[in-house]
Amino acid sequence: MLRPLTSALRLLRPWKPLQTRGCASDEAARGREIQVRALEGPDQALSPAGITEILMNRPRARNALGNVFVSELLEALAQLREDRQVRVLLFRSAVKGVFCAGADLKEREQMSEAEVEVFVQRLRGMMTEIAAFPAPTIAALDGFALGGGLELALACDLRVAASTAVMGLIETTRGLLPGAGGTQRLPRCLGVALAKELIFTGRRLSGTQAQVLGLVNHAVAQNEEGNAAYHRARALAQEILPQAPIAVRLSKVAIDRGMEVDIASGMAIEGICYAQNIPTQDRLEGMAAFREKRPPKFVGK
């Protein structure tokens, strides 16, 4: 049971810097469906690292999950997971009124059955990569998040939605079933009976309804710019940003792995994670800051 945990704990090894930070402003990045932006924290003295966002920008297809989109997102995730500056990863859309419309059914129609199976497996792997990302992830839902779009949000640790956002696992209304983690992550989020009801009916929920059910952490009134959820997600990210990054990452490992096993095994996982944090400089800094009555300055070591 504990063997798979070792790979998750590799988050403590030295990270490589991401070469494409801030690339969204570069000419080469403007035509990409997935762009990466590094944002600064509110107080650089206390938060030397920042928030990084993945910007989904496929307007003609409403951010549908096509081959290029998936390839670029996997590429971005592979680079970002090795970047020590990423303390919070935020997923947002550059397309007003849409987070992600789900599968690219027009592209899917051109595939053979064998190609569909391979692509869906790849899509499922992408969601797993998002879920396994070492730093906290937040999805900002300012519009439609349907099918695979909601599955992408479910793969994130936290979700923030505009009250007018529309979301649902609607695959059964298209002759399909959720194939990128929806049948597994939705019941873990909401419970089995409610997840079955939502999937069997293909029901769509507003952001407000989703918050009442516990599907999203926060629902906020939409603004004229159509990015209220994004701003609330950034505020949430800024709450996480000053905290000890290794402790936050290990907390994520303990929670995620612990939820997969019985509580006794979960307690053992927590113990392993706690032991990994004991020799860190940040733990000593936290105690020193408490003793000296000053804000801590965590460096991720």
C-alpha cells in the first residue's frame, strides 16, 4: 500500500525552472490553445513565489478537448510540475462565458473506434496528471463546464464558480458515459447516490446549485467582465500562497492518498508525510516566527 506513496513524495527533490513562464505575452504563445502565465503574490517580501495559471484559449471550439488542446495541456503540466516557483496552479478560460465545453465531438466523429479508445485513454491520463499535480490546483468556472470540462474541474483540488455558470456530466444525453474520471471523482466529491442521480439524468447545475451540493467551494455573483470566479479563485490562491509550500504539498499527498484507503492506513500515510516535513527549513522558520511574533518567510526548503 505504501509503495506508490514514494513517487508522490518525490515532490521534495530539486525542481527545474519552467522555461516558458510568462510565455502568454510572447508572439509564439499567442496562437497556442494552452498558455501559461506566472502571477506575482500580493506581498513579495512574504511570498517570493507566485500563482501560475493555465489559460485555456480555444474560442472557436469553446475550449473543447481536442488533440492539440490535450497535447499542449500535457506539455504544460509536465513542465510546471518540475517548477519550484509554482505554489498554486489556477485553471481559467480566455473564452468569455465558457470554462470548457467538454469533448470535441466534431473531431471525435472523424476518429475510428480504435482511435476514440486511444484518445479517451489519453484524456483520462491528462485528468490523472492534473489530479496528481504536486501543488494545489484551483478551477475558475466563469461559464459552461460540461462533460469533460467538469471532469477537468473535478480533477482540481478546489473549484470556484460564478453563480451563473452551468456545469454537469451530460454524457448520457449524448449516448455516452463520463470517460475521463467523472464516474469516479463525482461520487468521491458528492457521495454515490447524488453522483448517480446527476450522471443518470445528465442534469445541469448552476454555480449556486453546485455550491449548495458541495460540488464547488465558492459561488460568486458574475460581473460585467465575466470573470468573477477567476478573481475569487485568485483571492483563494493568495490565501494559500504565503503558507509553507512543502507542508501544503505533503498535506495534499496525505489527503489524496488517505482517501483511497482505510483510516488506519491513512494514518500511516499521514505519518510518513509528517516525517518528510520534520527536517525542512520551513518548519524551523515557522517555529522561529511564532516565537519572535513575526510573519514567517517560507522558502520551500
